[in-house]
Amino acid sequence: MATAPGSDTIQSGLKPAQFKMSPSDLWRFLLIGYPFTILIETPILLIGLSKRHSLKDRLFAGVWLTACTYPIVVLVMPLLLASFSRAIYLAVAETFAPLAECALFWLAYGKSEELGKRSMWQDFAVIVAANLASFIAGEIAAAYGWFGWLT
């Protein structure tokens, strides 16, 4: 992990290279970013997941999938990838999240008779789209300073 000499700040992939984030900053980001992400992703999952999933399951997926991956993306990966560029962090994090969420969703709701069928691919595509939407929304929010200290 890359730390500034004499401090507890970490070069984070969450912000451009000239900015440093302390572990407490990462936790604050999680507390703001997690509900923000759920607000973006859950409606997409509610509308887009295949009809074989109940409304309750689709709603649960909107909260649960992000709860499983977001702490890794926000708390762990910035520390593990602190010596790499923001582009590398984003490539790793934004590939990990949808892949992990698709795997978790399949483990929780997949059925052998659905393997390779349209409903499986629809679910996976919607999970990827939801992640892409929240990433874009987060980038826009950060660019406009809507998160305050994140800009």
C-alpha cells in the first residue's frame, strides 16, 4: 500500500493521483456511495431482471449484490491497488463487481434448467448494465462535486 511519508493517507484509485484518501475517507465514501449505488442500481434490477424472479427477490438483489461487492471495491481494492493508476483500479474494480454479482446472483437464484437460456443472459446483462449505470452516475456526481470531498 502506498502511504504518504509520516501520514496515514493512501493514494487511492477512487480519486485522481494528486489526491490522497485516508482509511477514514474510504469509510466515509462507503457510507455515501453505498446508498447512492443502491438508488441507481435497484430500479434497473427491478425492471430488467427476468420475470422468473419475484419482485421481492429483485428488490433484495438490488441491496444484497451491492452489499457483497461494494466494500471490496471501496475499502479493499484502493489499498491493494494504491501503487497503480486510477485507470488500473477502475479496470479491476469495474470488472470485479459485475462478474462477482453475476456469480452470486446465479448461485442464489440460478436453476440448472435456466443454464444458458435467455433468462440467465438477461439477468447477467441487467446486472452489468446496473453496475455501468452506477459507475457513470458516480463519475458525474464526482465531476460536479456532489459528494463534496470527493472532488
